[in-house]
Amino acid sequence: MNDIRPLKDVVEISGRFPALLVIALILTALVIAAFIYLKKKKVEEKLSMPPRPAGEIAREALKALKEMKLSEKGMIKEYYIKLSDIIRAYMENRYVIFAMDRTTWELFQEMKSKKIERLHADRINDFLEDCDMVKFAKYTPSQNEMEEAHKKAEEIVEITTPKITI
């Protein structure tokens, strides 16, 4: 019976609830609410901005690739990998086709099923096959061939970009 003790009396807490704590909690809640509001507003602004045209993005990427001067540094395979990736990314943005993780043949089949103009699909397919020769078959192109490949990439972007008529 010694292990059970009687109940203790109610203890009165003297003093008031600290006003500074209440003020700190209110300020913290206001800061969190302002942060969430501004973050949401920023996301809405991004969503309301029209996406950049695929052709514009591809042209900038091709220009940046040219400025990297990978061919002059002897980085031919890397140059062709980037060149191919630019066109594949352009295809994804322009035609809404998953192009990055597909083989050239699979991409060509997808372009045919999406009813992309045959001339454009053939040109893109030929270009990507040329890139594949350098990337996978250890073909070493001449400087002239590399410049031609870059021109072909620019032409692909140019001929497949929709013309805006007002």
C-alpha cells in the first residue's frame, strides 16, 4: 500500500501569459503566410508566361555549340553527341515526341506515325544517322563534314519551324 500515493492539490499558476510569446507567434505566422503567397505568385507568373519557341531554343543551343569550338579541341564525338541532342530536344519541343531516349529508327517510326511531313522526317533521320556514325561507329569526319553537319542542323530547325503569319 505504500506504492500508491494520494492526489496532489491543484497548483495555481501565477502571472500572465507572456505577451512577447504571442507577438512572436503571430509574426512567425505572418512571415510564413507571406512566403507562401509570394512563392505561389511567382509560380503563377512563370505559368502565365508563354513558353519559348522550340526553334529559338535550338538556334541558341546551336550557336552556343559553335562557340564551344569542340572540333578545334579534337572533341569530335562530344561535338556530335551535343549536336544530336540539340536536334532531339528540338524534336521533343516542336512535335511533342519523346526523342532523347529512342534510337534513330524508333524516332523515325514515331515521326511517320505522327504524320510529320515526309521530307522533314527523312532529312532528320539522315542527319541523326550521320551523327550516330560518329557517336557509335567510330567514324571520324573531316572538318568540312563537321561544318556541313552543323549547317544541316540549322537547316532542319529552319525548315521545320512553323512560320508565323499575321
